[in-house]
Amino acid sequence: MCLQTLRLSDGIVRLYFVAGDFGFDILRKKEDILQELVSRYQVPEEAIVTTVSKFFDGYRKDPERIKELTLENLELRMERLVDSSSASALFK
């Protein structure tokens, strides 16, 4: 299994290979990562690259909107926390 290629100069490429049990261990780890992504995004294996790409492309396209929504989410959580602590103080 080829792990990495490194272009050293024009026409010279270094290849890094593994074989045997070590190669199978790497393949198992990669399969575990793939299955974790498939499980999290709930899509078939064939669609995982497209799905993850859409997620990250959307995230990169509008970082300001992401920041706004994150702040809004934090504010709502804080309000809920304050409201719940005020309500619990009434019942003490």
C-alpha cells in the first residue's frame, strides 16, 4: 500500500510503501474513519465525499454568517440559563 508520494525534483519521485500486518492496520483505521463519517452524516459510503465537501464548502463560503449564528446560539443559551436559575431561585 502506498502511503505517500513526494516529488523531489523533475522526474524524481519518492514513494513510501507499507506491507503486511502494518498495511492492514492502516487500512482498518481508514475504514473505521470512513464508517464514523458515514454514521455521523447518515449517508451511504459513496456519498460521503460529496456530503463532507458540501458541509465544508458552505462553512467556508459564509464565515461571517456562521459567526453570527454561533453568537446568537450562545446568547439564547445564556438567556435560558438565566431564566432557569431565576425560576429555581423562586422555589428555594
